[in-house]
Amino acid sequence: MRVAIYARVSTNGTNGNGRGEQDPENQLIALREWCSRSGHEIFHEYVDRKSGGKGRNGRPEFDRLFDDAHKRLFDLVLVWSLDRFSREGMVPTIGHLQRLDAAGAKFHSYTEPMLSTDNETIRNIVLAVMSSLAKQQRERHVERVNAGLDRARKHGTKSGKPIGRNPTPPGVKQAIKADLAAGLGTRAASRKFGVGIGTIGRIRKEMTK
């Protein structure tokens, strides 16, 4: 089996847990040894070295990982833990796992084997449970947004101020991206989230940048 190792290494002296950058290097050693013990071939190591202050755009190797996954260049993504793969929250994370699955690549967390999808026995259970949790999170986001819009409309009516087009809240945008990544169509996403088709189109374009 061809394995892609992914790691995120902080360059500000820590790896996010205050124990310094040596930990990520030790993690890579452990991941390589796991591949060796399992008889797997390491296709490539994708390592993002970033400062704690950078956002999603500071992960070029993460993007490269998905480009290569869609080219079917490897069969499994190996990480130390799920939070080293993504800290974007449940909805975007399940979207990433679904994208890997659609590309034919499995996922294995070294320290959390119960969250891995390379075990056929638990794969469908893991994805189903995480998808359910992500769906509930998306629904809560939408409910909060709709409640906020209702309050804004009522306030605008009382004050005489018209309610114009509001920007899509970050939480809803993330939920839309996750659903689009999972294969939801533009019109279906528009109906589900109550936003215009043009807005869905703009969000879809953002995902390809």
C-alpha cells in the first residue's frame, strides 16, 4: 500500500502543545516506523511548516496532498492525530475525509485508530457518525443564523431601516463548503441553506483557488 504521511510543524518553537518542535520530528519517525512494520511503501511526506499565526492559506502541502490524492498517487493518508490533520472544526474536517474517500484514499490516525477509515469494518461507521455530527453542527449554525436574521429584520422594521443583503456568516460558509466538497449540487445547496445560487457559485469558486 502506498502511504502519504502528513504532518504540520510549527515554526515558532512549539508544535501547539508547548513542548517544542522536536515532537513533530519524533512523530514523523514513529509514522515511518509504522509504515515499515506494516509493510507499506511511503509515497511522500507532506510537511507544512507554519507559524501559529497563519491560517488555512499557510498549508501548501495540505493542498498538494489533495491534488495528489485525486491523481490516485497513494492509497492511504497517515497522520499522528486528527487535530494535526485539521483544526478547522467538525464540518470542514469531515469534508476533508469525504474528499479523500471519494479519491479512493483511506485515512489512518496513528494515536486514534478508532477514527481511521482504513479498517473496512469500522470505516462506514466512522464516516456515518462523523457525518451525522457534522450535519447537526451545520443545522445549529443555520438555526442561529436564521434567528439572527429574524431579529435583524424585526429591528429594521421597527427602526425604519431596510434590511439589505448580509454577508454569509463564516460558520454557514464552512458548512456550505463541506457539503459542496461532499458532492452537493449548487441548487440543492441554495435550497438547503436559504442563500442565492450566485452566493453558492462564489463560494464554490473560493474552494478552487
